[in-house]
Amino acid sequence: MKESFDKTLIDRLESPERKRELPASSLLERLQVSGEVDVLDIGAGTGYFSIPAAALTTGTVYALDTEPAMLQMMRDRVREQGLTNVNVMEGIVEKLPFQEGTMDRVIASLILHITDELEESIQQIARVLRPGGRCLCLEWQEDPSEQRVPRPNRIDPYVMKDLLEQAGLKVENIEYPTERHYLMVASKQPV
């Protein structure tokens, strides 16, 4: 991993600004989470996407993270809300612990920029998607005015698009929901 998780960022993950700029319900709608779809949320963190996704599907939501604090927070939230279709799991994007073609939807939100193995991570996402499945990729956009030192890695949206397509996914659209973010929805074509 290129950057480690800073536990002080928990408040930012659940901030009113994030909820206003990147509302989970709107992004899950773009991903078409509904019915009986199984959803994999990679780097699930506090459950920002996993918890609302669980309310939209009767399938299973797999909330995957590496941080023990995040995993415990997610387990507590799932228990408090009485959710029975969320499976909180430890795992990494570079080696997803699922068989090929087992997920209908995959969420990769602000996680791919921290991997040392970007191509392999995207290949893993494509591997676990079922034909007809969809992936939502939300990432940071390069901001030349950003003064943060050291700056976290950024992945150019067109590099991301090319990598998704090389992995066999069809990028349906690229959106820029904020000045700092881009998102793509990609689908795995039926064979």
C-alpha cells in the first residue's frame, strides 16, 4: 500500500461535507444497487456505502477492509442497525478473497490510489464481477493547487479508464461530482 490509513480521518469519512458532495444514495443509484444483487465494498471503512447498500438489496453486502478499527466500527454499526445481510470481512484489493464471477456490484471508493499494484487490483475487481456486473470507481482527481505535502498518489481518470478496459470492463461514463473527485461506472460484458 502506498499510504497507510490515518485513524484520525474517521470524522472526515462521515463528514457532512462528504455526505453533501458525494451522497451514498445517489452513487448507489448510479451503480444500480437494488433487488437481489450481491455487493462488494472494497475499503468499506465506516460503512459509508455498505450500510445504505444493505437497505437497497436483499443480496449480501461484503464490507471489506484491512484496518481492525474500521472492521470493528462496521461490525458495531451493522449490529446496532440490525442488518442481517452485511458480511464484514478483512481483505485487500490486491487479492480479493472471492471466487471468480461472484459479485453483481463492486464499489472501489477512494481505495485504488493507495495500492502498489493498481493493475492487479483492477484485474481482481474484473475477476470477481459476474458477467453483466457493474463497478463504481470513485477516486481523487489531481489538483495542481493542492498544497498538501507529501501529496497522496493520484490516478489520472483516463489512465484509470484504460486500465479498467484492459481488464475487460466497459467504462460507461466518467463524471466529476466535485472539483476533487471523479467517478466511473464500468460493466463486465456478458460472454
